[in-house]
Amino acid sequence: MDLSGAVWRKSTRSSQNGGACVEVADNLAGVILVRDTKNRSGGTLAFAPESWRAFVAQVSSRR
């Protein structure tokens, strides 16, 4: 999978003190990418858009 076109943004739920931060790229067709801000070369998780939406909905409902 070619990730070179990914446009990364810091998650709005990441901490503001530089600790627990993740970045999300949702601009590529058919995939949502997630990576650790502190370790960008450490790997990327890829999710189907439907799975990502279900995950976000579940986490949001627990606030």
C-alpha cells in the first residue's frame, strides 16, 4: 500500500502536553491510517473506514 499521499493530522483527543499523541490520515480512499506522533517511523495501523467509524463511535459513547 502506498502511504506517500497520506495527510496526517493530530487527533483532537491527543493530550496537549506532548505525551499520548496519535496522528490520523483519512484522506486516502478506502483506508484510515493511525500512527504514534512520537514514533512516526514505528509503524502505521490501517483500518477500513467502517471499522474506524465504529471504533470512534464506541469510544465517544463512553465519555
